[in-house]
Amino acid sequence: MRKYGSDNLNAVNQRERKPDALSNCTILNQTAESLHVECTEGFDGGLQQEFIMEVYDTQTRKLVSNVTSKNPIFTVGGLESGLGFDVGLYASNKKGRSDVSHLHAFTLKSAEKHTVVKPSKPLPPENCTLVHQSQFYLRIKCQVAEKKRDVRNTYVLQVFHADSRILIGTATSQTPDDIIFKNMPQRCDDLLLFVRTKDAASIMSDANIIYAPKNTQIRTGGKTLERGSLIKYEGCSVMLCSNNRLP
């Protein structure tokens, strides 16, 4: 019995490993003295992980800030205005640390902080619709006017549980009219789909939100909502993608 237990423990230890790298790291806000960055976490290696952001002065290569967080969400203040920074982000557990994800950021010049709160965001994609949903994957199609399209932009799909707001996963595409998410959850739950534009500076747009409920018919005020109906969900205009019920 003792040998069997030891073998099991060894097998568990062999499965444990360092965590996967962070992905989709994005600068959501930058001021004259602070940066706010959010990432998507990967597999934790079977162990509890933590997340680290290191900020280096681009010119001197000196480490100016080190932030550790339980979630891949980072805010650092007290930075000097008008400087460029190289940012390294990674996950760590007791088996080691992940590969580093890199961003380049800058703080606004002090004269700008009275007139500019944050850098201008790219425009979100428009007319996003859910064109396919199965137990294996879902596909989103959006539109971007030709004159507004930038080949350097990336289109980001974030899939959340509608009730818990837990992020299920993220997918990216270089074209707005074919965004595919393949890591569908086994349970058929209501989903919220956030579609954003990320520009070459890793600044993310506001979200175009699609509500994708499970298969239950909705009636409101005696009226059945059909595919494509626009509804209000917590203050946002949301496209109902099938004959389903809001939570």
C-alpha cells in the first residue's frame, strides 16, 4: 500500500510543471505617471500560480517597478512622465516561471495629462453576429468600414459565462469577418461574447457585446424575441442570437 501511494504521488509530481505564458496582454490605460495592463492567463501547470509584471526604462534598461498579482491584472504608478518602458509579463509557480510576454508602453508628457486622460482607443468592429454555434466551436462575423480598416489591427473575441462572468477563453483573428473560438465549454451555458479591436500599440477598443443564451425560448411582454433582436442587457445594446432567454 505504501509503494502504491508513493507511485501515485510521483505520477502527480510528474504532471506538475511550470505555467503557460500569458497571452493577449493589453495596455488598457496609460497616464503621465501610471500604466494599467490586463492579460489572459494560461494553464497553471497543476499548481497555484501568481503573475508578475516588470517595468524597465527603455533607455537605461533599469528596472523601475515590479508588480506581483493573484490575477493577470496590473496597475503601476509613480512612473516618470514622457518616458518609454519595456514591460515583461509572466506567470510563476513552484516549478518555475513561464515564458515572458513583452509590451512597449509610454507615459504621457506632464503637459498632456491635463488635456489627455488616456490614449485614443481604436473603434470596435460593427454589426457583429454569431453565424455558427455548436458544441465544438462558434464563429463570429463583424464588419469594419474599408476606410477605417488597419491591417495592423487584431480582432479579439472574449467568451464569458453570462452568470459568473468567468472568462472561458479568448480567440484572435486578423480579419473581422471570420473570428473562430474552438475551446467551447462542455456545459451548454449562457454566454457573453465580447468582440474588440486591438491596435498595433496593444490598445483595446470598447466591446461589441453579443448575448448567446442556451436553447430556451424568451417571451417578454407577451412577445417572443427572434434571432437578431436588439435588447438592453445591463445598460448595453446586445444582439440576441437565437430564440433564447436572458438570465
